[in-house]
Amino acid sequence: MHSWIDVIAFYLAETADDPTNLGVLAQYGVLGVFAIILLVFAKISYKRETDRSDRLEAEVSRLNNVIMERDNQIMERAIPALTIATQAAQDATQLLISMQREQEMDLIRTRRDGPGRSRPGGDSR
């Protein structure tokens, strides 16, 4: 890291064409030097924080892309699996309906062909 004198010298050289040159502040003695140091610190801190913010935004963007890619991969596998599961549930429903229908038909045949145990109200005793 640079010493604060190097930083101030660099900042003064950088702002040489600026109409609000920091040399004016130096005319005020110690207070001017403190003002210069404060301005240099503020500029360096601002630059550091904006660089950090840019880095973090880039990282967030990269991680969002990674998450989206993984979501796409999962969806590519999940959609066919869900389609198969839905078809299996529909097939199972049809099988249960068919089995229930057969059971009802067997019950009707048993009542019809039974040895006279059927009563007019449909109640068998």
C-alpha cells in the first residue's frame, strides 16, 4: 500500500487541471491538509467500494447463470418423468375403474344367480 503522502501527491497531480485544485486548501495550513487527506480518503474509499460492488455484481450474475443452467437441466429431466408419472396414474385409475366395474358385475351375477337369497329391496340375508 502507498503511504498517505504518495496518495496525496498522486491525487494533486491527477487534479492539476481541476479548477477546484486542492492547492487552495493547502493555503489554510493544518486544516487544509486535513481537508486534503479527507478528500483523498473519500475518493479512494469511493473507488474501492465501487470496484467491490462491480465485482460482487459480476459474481451474483455468474451465480444466477449457474442456477439457471442447473434449473434447465433439472427441468429437462423432470418433465419427461412427470409425463410418465401422469400416464402411470391415469393407467392406474383406468385399472381401478375396470376392477370396480368387474366387482360390481360379479356382485350382480351372484345376486341374480344365487339360490334365492336376494330380497326385493336388494338386501341379502
